[in-house]
Amino acid sequence: MVNIFAKVPVFFREVRVELTKVSWTSRKELIGATGIVLFATAILTAYIGVLDFVLSKAVSLVLK
């Protein structure tokens, strides 16, 4: 049985090597993508809120 603690340093070395291969996005790209996500989230939130309001009013009218 191989000692698990002997594998830990090898694992971290391999992680470091793999992280050098990653193509990281630029700050400008990251800010742009974040803006798009926030905008889409706001639009979807507004849509769901309006839909919830309309449906709740419709249900309350039907139940009266």
C-alpha cells in the first residue's frame, strides 16, 4: 500500500504545471462577461417578478 502522504507533494506539483497551461481571460474580458451576466440576471428577475404578479392576481380573481 502506497503512503497517501507521499502523493500529496506530487499532486501539488502536477496542479502547478497544469495551471501554467490555463489560458486566463484578461481583466477587460472578465468585466465584460460579468456585466452581461448581471444584465441578464436583472432582466430575468424582472420578467419572473412581473409574471408572478400577473399570475397571482389572476389566481386571486379566479378564487373570489
